[in-house]
Amino acid sequence: MAGEHILVADDEKAVQKAIKAAYNSENMEATIASGGCEALSLIKKYKYDLILLDILMPDMDGFEVIRAIRSLEIYTPIILLSGKLEEYNKILGLGLGADDYITKPFSVALLISKSKALIRRNNIYSNKTLKDLSIGPFTFCKNSYRAYKNGTELPMTAKELALFKYFLENPKQVFTKEQLYQQIWNHHVIDDNTIMVYIKRLRSKIEDNPKQPKYLRTIWGIGYQFDC
């Protein structure tokens, strides 16, 4: 993995320098934006493999930037950076469309590891050419890595696509939260909040009535099951 282009939006010079050096050491190019407005302007002009967003920026915070990015139907993977430890910020960020979250101060090794994993997964979705998946009203195009319901595209982030594809490939099978977390996030230590946030987001996009899910059902005491 080399030559990837990453947008880093953070107003702290020391953080900018450290992150840029870390990516450069891995032969990854980092473009720096000192605020949310500058980041959004660059995102509208150029294509990036990954976006790294600080939550607290003077002109436009990370949450606002995520909303704007996803409203433009840009599904580049996003990692949120924040000095805040509150669980609320993590849940809000994921709910708005971020793919992962790192709290400052952070390990450079962790940042690089998460970045490579998200880029690799997104590239697989973009480049794979396999037979489409179809079940009920849903179609998953493996050539373009896009999901559809009754012919209408469902706007999804990379992680949402990974989770939806996994359910489509395994209809009627019941999965525990641990199994989903290991399969999609490649972690063995489960984060219940992350799973719940993504299930909620997925339901909001595939269900006619997310409050009464028909396709993605909760199997109480066990986990989740997808069926049409």
C-alpha cells in the first residue's frame, strides 16, 4: 500500500506536523487543511482515499463537515480525531457517517493501522468485479460496490456497505454482536455502541419503517438476522 492521498483537517500545527510525518513514513501523501471550511472546499475539488477530521475546529466543526460530505454523496472513509473522551461524541460521529474514531493523544501506529484498514476495505469495494447479490428488493452491485432497493441507490459509507453486504451474503443466519464486530471491524474486543449505531443507520436506509424493522431484525438475547 503506497501513494494513497489523505486529507487531514486539524487546526493544531503540532498535530498537523506529526500526522503528516507519520503518513509520509508510510509513503502516503497528506494534504493539510487548517479548518473545516478549507477541508470541505478541497473535498469538493479533489478525490481522497481517506479523510481525517478533528472535531473541534474554529470555523466549522468535524460534525458539520461530515454532514456536508455525506450530503454530497461522497463516501470516502472518515476517521474522527478528538481530545474529548465523552462517549456521546463517538456515537454522534459514527451516526453522522464517520467510519472510525481516535481520541487524542493517539498512537501513531494505531492511526496508521486504522487508516490502512479503511483504505484497503474501500478499495476492495471500489475495484472488485463479481456477480451481483440480489435478495428481495435489494441488489448489491459488486462491480461498483453500491447497494440498491427496488432499483434506487442506497447512500452508504464503506462500513455500512461492508455490513450490508455481509448480511446479504448470509441471509437468515443469526449473528452475535461479537461475530459482526470481528468480521466487519476486525477487532476481537467488542464495542456494543458501535454495533448499535451501525445497525440503526443501516435500518434507517433499508427499512420502510426503521422503528418496526422487517428485514434486519433483532433476535433478542442473541444478535441480528437479515431476511426478506
